[in-house]
Amino acid sequence: MIKEAAIALYLFILNIIFNFFSLFPIKNKTVMLTSFGDNMEYLIEDINAETQSDIFVLKEPRCKKSFAGVKDRNIIQFSPKNLLSLFKGMYHLATGKYIFIDNYHVVLAACNFRKDVTCTQLWHANGAVKYFGWRDKTIASRPDSAYKRFEKVYSRFHNFAVSSDEMAYIFGEAFNSKKESMLKTGMPRTDFFYNTQAMRIEKNNLYSLLPQLNNKKVLLYAPTFRDNQLNAARVALDLELMKKQLGENCHLLLKLHPAVELSSLNNNDFVTDVSNGYDINALLTVTDILITDYSSIPFEFSILNKPMIFFSYDLDDYKKERGIWFNYETYMPGPVVFNTQSVISVIQKNIFDMEKIKDFNKQWNKYSDGSASKKLVEYIYNK
């Protein structure tokens, strides 16, 4: 209850600030409120090329992107720990004409956007495995104040960029959003995978930075973030066993969530930790086999038509605690396995259904064609 009271007070103060700044006229500017930044980065180039809108980026603390193409003074470190920046951010949110977001941002509960403002959700995932929004299983145990706060935040979303009808359905279920709010443009971050030159540059750069990958089959282990693993002693995969059986021909890249601190891993001739300082899209260009679980990465990776393994050692618990949108074991485009030896066997025997990956891509990237950013800009700024 103390936490809820603190959030309520924080939002009450922000609402007063927002309403005051709403007395100022709306300006032809784009305001990006971001936790992740991937989609924003791709959109910025087209906004600069096709519009006269000045871009302001409100970076939440977890966002690590640099946002080339945006003036340094227009990038604001948006956090309640910095009151001046918080005030600046609220001013831009209250006076911006075009708002882009990429997450659930609690601050939006305090933002009553005016009728001439468009708020577009560029969700940080191209597809979804686990429940979120109103389908989140923790909703039932939340107090009424949280429920009302969620309603306010979700009501701010005017548009959703989607790459598929499946994701449009999920947004409808998660946020009670309407079909007509779905913009079937594709997600900006997928444009990269249709740009052969950009992919080649990133691939060559990574091989230069990581020469241990040369002449090896590259495995990328990228598990989803788990709340109970902020300080993990080890990863779920048995790395010693994998090295023993695969080390001669393979190299494993380990991409954990940046917030996870792994205490017992040392890079060696078989495994390299790329959790920090490496862009996931770039890493996918050198990846031969993706090993993951409930992450959204397979939805982008399927564009490249490469094999995947779903190492879901805690599947039953995950279904019970988080919830999954579909029948996971039959739906995912690759073998679902529950232990390290099974991961090794799939790799050694090359047990992959490439047709299933193609079908998965066609379904989840139906509206992606390499021009998502351009289509979004045309729709949002020209309507």
C-alpha cells in the first residue's frame, strides 16, 4: 500500500505539471518516450528526411541507445531522480504533436493528451510469447488503484505499429484496443533485416571484434529476462558439457538481459559474453543457430530463415506464473527441449524444420518488407 500511495502522489504531481504545460500551444515536434530505443532509432532517419518536425527523445534510465540524427540538447535523461530533466520531459510531452512510446510508461497516466496529439505505441517486441497488459496474471492480485492506473496508461495509445495480424490480436487482448488502431506497417526495427548492405557491415564488424567466431558455427543463447535472476550464479545451460561436445566446431555467444549480473562466467575459447555493448540485431547477423526460450527474438530472427532451439527448462512453471499466448510446444518454429544434452543433440543431428520457420516468418512478419519506418511516417505525419 505504501508503494501504491507513493506512485499515486508522484502521478498527482506530474498531472499538475502536465496540465500547466498544456496551457502552452502544441508545436510541430516529435517526442519519443523510450525504454528500449530500437524502433525509435530506425524511425528517426525517416522523420528527419520526410518531415520538418523537431525530434526530442526522453530516455528512461534503462535505454542505452545514442540516437544519431537527434540534437544532443534534444536528448533528455528522463527520470524522477533528475527534476530539471523531468520537468523538461513533461513540457515536451504536453506540447508535442507526435508522441512515440515503446513500453508501458507509468508517467502516461498523468498525461491527458489534447485531441490534436497522436500517440503511437512502437512496442519493443515484434511478437509475443508471454502474457502482458490485461492478460498479465498478476492483475487479479493488484489493488484497485493499480487497475485504474493501467486503464489510464492504456487509454493513451492511439495507434499500434504491427507486423502481423497475430500481434494486432494480442494488442487487442492486452490493451482493449480497437482493430482500427492497428497500423499494419511492420515494426521499424525489422527494416534492418531487409537491408543487405547494413547487415553485411554489421556482420563484418562483429567478426573483426570477435575473431574467435571465424571458422566456427555461431550459437547465440538469448534467454528471456526472469525477475528472479538479477544476480545469477550461472546460466541454465551446462556450458562445460556444451564445450566438451561442441567446442571443436562451435562458439557460443551469451546474450543476457543487461540488468542481469552473472557472477561465475569467464570468457574462453568456447563462450563469449556479449550481454553488454552488443546490439541484438547485429548479433543475429553472425548467428547460425539461436537458442532461446520465451523471448521475442525469434519473431525477427525468422526473417533470416535460420534454425532455432527453444530451451524451455521451466516451461510448466512459466505457463503457470506468466501465461503464454499459444500452445508453445507445437507452435514454436524449432525443437522445444528441456535440458542441455537435448540442445547438444539437436545441434549435432541438425534436427530443424526449415519450412516451419518460413511459415512462422510469413505469419508474424506479414507486413514487414524493409520500409516500416517510411510507411509509419507517411501515415502519422500526412493524415
